[in-house]
Amino acid sequence: MVTQGVGAKMLTALKKKFDQVVSVEEMDSGDAENLRLLDRHDLGITFTKIRCWTLTQYSKCVFLDADTMLISNADELFDREEFSAAPDAGWPDCFNSGVFVLKPSLETYSAILKHAADTGSFDGGDQGLLNTYFSDWATKDISKHLPFIYNMVASASYSYLPAYKKFGQNVKIIHFIGATKPWLVGFDSRGEPLVGNTESHTKSHLQLWWQIFSTEVKPLLVEHCEGGQTDYPFLRVEVGSNYSSNPPAPAAPPADSRGDWEKGSPDFTGTAAFNNILKKMDETLSAEK
Ligand code: GLC
Ligand code: MN
């Protein structure tokens, strides 16, 4: 789903990668009072998400926030029923609305809108609204509780590091919750995030995001930005600008495979080494010229 805010070039790039790109109108809660509670005035616009119930060309959908990163196939989510979601790490009796399973229906859509007009949203965004609409989620049917591996908070998992150590290798979807999104983080010439004192796995998740962005997304956007990269400030970020002065990439045969990537454990010293990724990117870009 895209809104008017997505520019023409970005739209072209999205249409190249996705089977369907559906335009929807923005919807804003305009609820300044409740948005102030999280100090996140940017979240009113997340009411737009509710439009996913209008996608009646599909019998079932899995909604993913744009700040989630899928690191392994998760098609089994389609076996779940509406409304399935994972607990919110900050308040586990609420679900987090960054990942959920829904059944599009104009009836449900209207009922949620009516609920919004009657009751409003306690966080000013979609999560507060949906949690009071699907209010029996916490207690009624455990099969509608998605395991945390489908919506693991990238930054808060430090709060239960032992669980991360035990279950972290099963994680399928990472959610970069909070105001500091990966696209706002600085990265050094080796692709390492400049985030100071953060858990090392949080850094790896950011690094993986950046690697996917650099190899899969950026080349596509550059391709659609003839005449300069002025439309998207993040394209101007010179990540790896001095990588050529780094020691050459290890000559040893790569130890990792696509499977390792999908398991969320690419070998950052092998093919996934940042130098190698930049090299590949350069090759791809010069081949396209
Ligand atoms: C939380 C959720 C996000 C939702 C927002 C607004 O940040 O992670 O998915 O859009 O709240 O309710
Ligand atoms: Mn989110």
C-alpha cells in the first residue's frame, strides 16, 4: 500500500519489485493529545493502515510495517486467522500492530472506522485503535498470539538477552520500533551502524538492513534517479566511500549461503563482508550503465 506521499520515481522502483502496488488515501487520527503520550506526532498517519481491510481482492493478508525486515520465509502466517498478532514488548497484554494477519472486508473496515469515531485511539495511532477493537485478543484464543519471532523488537530485546540467546536464531521478522529508524542511522565505511552503546545483535540487524538496502534497494533507486540523487537524501549518503583503502576482502571461499542469510546469520567475514557487497554493487551498477 502506498499513499500520495510516495513520489513517482519511488513508485516505479516499487512496481519493479512488488507484484501489486495499491494506492490508498492517507488517514490521520489528528489526535494530538494522545500522540503526545508517546511524543510521536508522526504516528497519527498510521491510521492509513486501516485501509488494508479494503483490499478485498485478497481473502487474507499479512500486514507488515515498513520498518520491519523479513529475514526468513514466513508464509505460514497465512495459515493463521484474523486477528493474529504478536504481543507488544512494552505492554504484552496488547498486541503490536507492526505485523498482523487480517481478512479484508468492507464490513470490518466500516466497523473499525465507526469504532475510531466512537472511542478514538489510546495512543493516537492504529495500535491503540486496533487493540480496543480486537479487545479479546489478550484472553480469548491463544492461536491468535503470534510467536515473538514474527515481530521481534530490534532494539528492546536486550531486556531479555537470555531469551534472545536461546531463541534468537529462529527469528523471522525484525521490527525497528521507535523513532530511530534504520534509514536515519549513520553507517561507517564498513557498513557498521554508528549507534554507540547498543547490543551487538541490534548492530548486526542494522548492518543487515543496510546491506540489503545497499545491494537490493539503492541500485534500483539510483537507476530511476537520472540527473542526480536529489530526490532521496539517503541516496547521497556516501557509505563506504573510503572502502577502497580498506584491506582487500578475504580471498578464502565464502562460507555462507543464501540459507545462512535466511536464517539471519550471514557470514559477515565471507560473502556478506561489506567490502564484497560494495564490490558486487559496483559491478552491478557499472554493468547497467
Ligand atoms: C507502535 C507500533 C506501530 C504502530 C504505532 C501507532 O509504534 O509498533 O506498528 O503503527 O504504534 O499505533
Ligand atoms: Mn513499526
